[in-house]
Amino acid sequence: MSGFEFRETMAGSYHRVDEPHVERPLSFTIRARSAPLLRFLRRPEVEIEGAIDAPGLADHRYLRGTLGMDLLRTGTLPYAFHFQGDDDKPYVFEGQKDVSVKELLESMTVLPGAIKTEEGALIARALLRFDARSDLVKFLRSFRLSR
């Protein structure tokens, strides 16, 4: 049985902890792919890969990680991915959408996150958004069955 795939773009800004008043743009575009459907239903998580753009940290750098999709049980959509910065050091992005039925649109489109070193030291805080007005149709059209 096939799995599924989709594409998503999130954009916003980040603030380095050593420069908290300097706002910098941040965006990432991912392609998410699930395991075959029965395996996905047992472990609702998809693999993601794509690119991150964070001027001053990572200029169009490859990313790879996971997106948790156990929304009904946990009420969350956790994102976790690794990338190499422009300084050739490894970094980790961790973020989570906390989905609320009362504020469904807002909670499904806002992603607070953190950028850390591979060892876990906080480098920056980020706030990203999915632009539902301009990207929703493209997002929905990107859903496909995959092998």
C-alpha cells in the first residue's frame, strides 16, 4: 500500500540569542513523505527534506528530519530537522504547532521554534507562519500518493 507526500513552505523570522534585537528572515520549504499507509498509521510521522534560508546562519542549506503527525492523539505537529550552517557546523531546528480547535487556523499556521547546536545549546528563537492566503491551494495540490 502506498504512502503520501506533500510540500510545505513556512516563513518568518529568527533572533539569535547573542543579538536578541536583530530580526532576521527565516524560511524553509520541505517535501514530506510518509511510510506506506499501514506503517504510517502505527507511527504517524513523516520524513522531511528540503532547504532552509536563514541569512547570517544558513543560506539555502539542505535540511533533513521528521514531522510528527499524530494530531488526533497529541494535538501537536512537531518539526525536527538538521542542517549545516554557512560556517559548516551542524545545527538543529526544533519547533511545534500546538493545534487548538478554538483557534484552528492560527494554531495550524504558526510554528514557534528554536535553532540549536548539535549539542543542544540554544542559538536562536524563531517564529514562522504558513501563508494560508497565498500558499494553501499550492499546498493542497502538492498532496500525492507515493511509493
